[in-house]
Amino acid sequence: MEPSAALPDNLAAAHAEIQQLRAALAEQQMLARIPVQNPNPIYRLGPNEERLFANPAADKLAAELPLEDQAAARETVYGWVRQALLSGLEARHELRIGQRYFNTCVVPFPAEQYVNLYLVEVTERVQAQQELASQQAFTRQVLDTAPILVYVRDAAGNYLFQNQATRDLGEWLSSVTPTPELAAEQAQQMAAYDAADAQVLQTGQQLIIEDEMTLPNGERRCLHTVKRPLVWQPDGAAHVLGVSTDVTDLKRATEAATAAARARENFLANMSHEIRTPLNGVLGIAAQLAKTQLDRQQRELLGIIRSSGQHLLGVINDVLDMAKINSGKLELAQEPFNICETMFQAAQPLILQAQEKGITFEGTRLHESCPYPWVIGDAHRINQITLNLLSNAVKFTPPGGRIVAGGYLLAETDETLTIEFRFQDSGVGIAPDKLARIFDSFTQAYADTARNFGGTGLGLSISRALAEQMGGHLTVESELGKGSTFAFTVTLPRSLAVAPPPENAASTYDTGQLRGKRMLLVEDNEINRVVARLLLEEWGVALDEAHDGPAGLAQAARQRYDVVLMDIQMPGMSGLEVTSAIRALPEPRLANVPILALTANAFQSDTEQYLAAGMNDCVAKPFDEAELYGKLAALLAPPAYDLTALRQMARGRTEFVHRILRSFLTNVPPTLAELQQAVEADNWPELGRLAHHLKPNLNTLGIREATPLVAELEVLGRPDAPPINTARVRSTAAALAQLVQRVLASLPAELAAPVA
């Protein structure tokens, strides 16, 4: 019974062992399927180039590759196999098969004499790396080819990147031992570079500066440098990217061009002075001579003198206008006017001239198509275009010809009027190949034009430039022998304001306002003194004369005058220097005398300079009698202030009033000078601030005329300031300055009142 009882136990053990073997076999079969299921190629290779195993991925790869690529790869791979079997060490390689790339792991089994080869395809990654490397090489080539300095520095000043130009410069600087002076200069410059880098890193903002760099040969170069923060490393540390361009030659060229422009402007100013000064004498004496008893022949000769003088003055004005246009210094007024009436009155002399020449003239007034032709703009410059075009029509149309001129409304809105002025003549006409040249400076259609008809060849150039500066355009149509048609089109803002009545005619401008006034004329030109003397004495002025600046200053320091007429260019002491010295006199009633500049210069910048120097107004030579009278009368106008409110505040204490007036006389002139400087520098926010700063002082003295001027200027200092109209702002600032100068000239008389 015992053997039979033990049999089941043996069977059970055998059964258990069988089960274990089956489980192990199943596990081995599962593990054996891993290479087969692996998506990457796997090979087992023997020492004699025999393939012992290849999974389906390997077979698939072989089917995809051309035989020649497989042959080349096989030779490489078996070299690795032999080396691995000899060394017994695992090795990794990069395998290229055709255009595909694989990371290869070679695992040797020396005892069994075979090698397992595992491949992972990395074609996309390799191609991406190659593309990146190509891009980097291209970028490096571009940066190395660029003739500028490009570099990256860290916070410690170490260079993390330099292009070729930066490296070449660094090698040059390090190859030369500088002198102690040069070393100190370069160290100072490097400190400035470091400070700029530190500012960029601290603020995180781009910085644009001009650096100066001293080379080993002592030459100084100017670099325009842009520095900005750059974060490009994983740690997030900020560095400084610098791009420096050598602008030394450009800066020198700019300085040379500026100097040339300044020299040209000085030349034109001197030319204007040297011609206008004697011309003022010619025309002034001719005007005085016309007031005497002359016979018919004498009047004809005098007419020739005056006509020739006016023609010369026109040539000078044309040249100066062209210079202003070319230098960008021509500014347009922005004032309300009736464009129909203004242009009609300006054209009247030319209409009469055409009729005297035997030319039939036909005209269409603008008001026929535009019942309310009030606009805002520069009436003088619009008239200048009209006169240029109309005078050309009269000049080039023979007797018996015909001129048709007209103004026409083309379009209108609630804010603007678009107007065309057209001038058609039956004159000589212009050939098609000449039309393109007639607007060039100093150019006329034909070589004999100046000889036959006169002119400088600037009128049309100036007219087109003026039209374009107003936002309009000037066109021409012409046919040789049949005449020409010039058309000027412009869009101007409407004006709802009614302009002041026109000034009195020349025969009625003398209102007697100057009679009995005492004035000082400071003028070095004897003929101009004679002209001014004859005019002023005719108006009842008691005139003192000084032949140069020092003499004028001496007289102004001794004697109180109602007005000083001051020439600008004088030997020894200029009119500006005399004015500055007068304004510095300790006695207010002498220091604040109204000063009128008599200038032969015609640039707006000159006028601004005179006002900034403390002059109250200016008149250009040769001056118009009515204009000179009006300027003098304005300077002698009643005080522009009202002390009623101040006296009520003082409650009868005159000393309190005097203290306020002395404070005004002391503190306002410096502010006024700063205001003029802000205008010269086009510093509109500063201009707005200064106007606001003046406001309480002006209100205290009851200067009501200043209220709208200050209101217009003080908004310039605000963030929501309206768009700047440069001409308008300059005009308003000049009006405010003249008004304050009038007050400054009048206040010393108030201080003469007894103190209560």
C-alpha cells in the first residue's frame, strides 16, 4: 500500500514542474517576440559577415534602401562588428545610409561570437541640426560681412559674441601699447561704455547714444550705438546687445553741410544788407523828391529811378524767397482774409498795365461762385503767386492779345474751400520739350527770354514751391505760338471771423500820433539817416541821431526817448549789442524804452533773434512809409495794462503797487527771454510751460490782450496738446512778446507816482 500511496505525490510534483516549464517557455516566447515587435531595426551578426538574425523592421529597412547604399553601409558596419568582438566593448556610432541617419549601438557577445546591432533612425533630427547649423553659419557670415560692430556683453563686461569687425577692432586695440595719455582716454571711454551697459541692464530699456572711440593712431571716431537688453540663455540672465555704426564721415559731412548752409545764409543776409541799405536810400530819397515841385521831364526821370529800384528790390526778394524755401525756413501766416477781395486788389495794377499795353483783359471774380470767400491762410503769399502768374501773362502777351483770369470754387465742406485760380493768355506759348524746365530755379523757357522780356527765372519756381507748401498745386498747359494756361489750386480752412478793416491808404496814414514825440535814430549809414530824418520830421517827430552803436548807447543812457530806431549791422557795436546794453541799464524808464529794429535782413530767424534780444518790433529796409508809421504808432499806443484791480487790492497803499510793478520788471524779462529761446528751439512743451508761468503776472496787471494768447500757448505743455501749427505758434508767441515788451516800456512811468 505504501508504493501506491506515494505515486500521486510524484505525479503532482511532476505536474508542477511541467507547469513551471510551460510558464518559463511562455515567458521566453514573449521575450523572444520583443525584438520582432521593436519598430527599430535589430540585427545579430556573426564574425564572418553572416546575418544570424534580423527583425521585421530591419527587413523593411533593407527593402527601402538601394542595394548600393546597403553595400556601403555593410562594409562600415562589419568593421564595427570586428572591432567590437576584438575589444569586447559596447560602442555607439552614427551611421549614414544614403540620405538617412541612424544612431547605432554595437553590443558584442565574444563568447558566443556574435554581435547585436541596434539602430534608431534620427534623420529628422540630423536634418534639423544641419538646417540650424546652416542658418547659424549664414547669420554669422552676414554679421561678419557687415561693416558695423555687433557684439553681446554680459553684466561683467565679458564679450559673449563678437562679429568679425568687432574682433578685428579688438585685435588692433590689443596689439598696440598706447601712450599713458591715450590709455587714460580709452579707459574713460570704456567706463562710459560700461555705464551705458549698466543702464540698459538696470532699466531694461533700449538706449541710443553716440560714443566716441579713440584708435591706437590717435584718431577719434564717432559711433552711433544702439544697445538693448538680450535674454538668450536658459538661466534667463540678461545681456547687452550692442550695434555700433561708424558715423564719423556722415557727421563730418553733416557738419560741413550745416556750415555751408550757414555760410550761404550769412552770404544772403550780407547781400541783402549790402543791397537793401543803399536801395533804402535810393527809394527813400526818390519818395521825398516826388513830394517836391518837379517839371514833367524830372518826374519821368524820377519815375524811372523808382521803377528801377522797385525792380531791383523784387529781384532781391525773389532770391531770398528761394533761399528760404530751399532751407525750409519759409513760414506761412495763418490769418483770416477775404481771398476774393485781396487778390482782386493785388491784381489791379497788372490789369491796368495789360490794358495800357493794348491787351484785352477778361476776369471772373471768385465771389460769383463763392458768395463767402473768407479763408484762413497767408494772403501775402497767395497774392505773390497770383502776381507772378499774371505778370507773366502780361509780359508774354503781345499788344492786341487777350488774357482771361478767374477764380472758381471747385469744392466746399463745412470746414474748407477748394479754389482754383486760372490765368489764360494768348502769348508766345511754350514748346512741349520746355514745359518740364520752366519751374526750375533760374531757368526760363528760352535763352533770349531774359533779354527780350526780363525776369530772374525764379517766379515760377517760387510760385510752385509756395503752392505745394500750402498743400496745393500749380499746373501749366501751353502750345507754342498759341498761349499758355496756368492754374493754381489750393484747399484752405474756412474763416467765420470778419477781418479788421484794411489799413488806411498811404495818403491818410499820418494820424498825428507821432507829432511831438522824441526819438533816437541809431544808424551808421548817412544816406539812411537822411531818409529817416526827412520822414520823421515830416511827421512832427523830434529826432536825435547817433552815427554808431556806442554813440547810440551813450545817448540812450542819458536821455529818455519815446522810441529808439535801431540799425542792426553797425561797426564797433551791433544793434543787438546796443539793445542788450540798453536793457541792462539800471534805470527802468531808460532800460525799457521801445526799440524798433531797422533791418536789411529778411529771414524770419533774424526777426526772432531781434525779438529775443529785447527789441519790440522790426521793419525791413527799404521800408514802406505807411508800415514804418504804423509800427511806430503801435509802439506808442496807450498802455496795454489796467492796474484798477491791483490798486483795489492794495487799498490805497502805493508802495504795495510799486513792489508788484518792480517784481514784474525784474522777473518777467528773463522769462520772456526763455520764451523766445523755446520758440527758436521749437521746444513747444517748454513754451507752453513758460506761457502758463507768465499767466498770473499778466493777470495781476490786468493785461487782458494777453489772455487769448496765453490760452493758445499754455495748452502746448499738456499731454493732450493739439497738433502743432508752427507758423501759428510762432506768430502767437511773437504777439505775446511784443505785448509784454509794450507793458515793460510803460511801467516805469507808473513808478514815478508818489508813494502813499
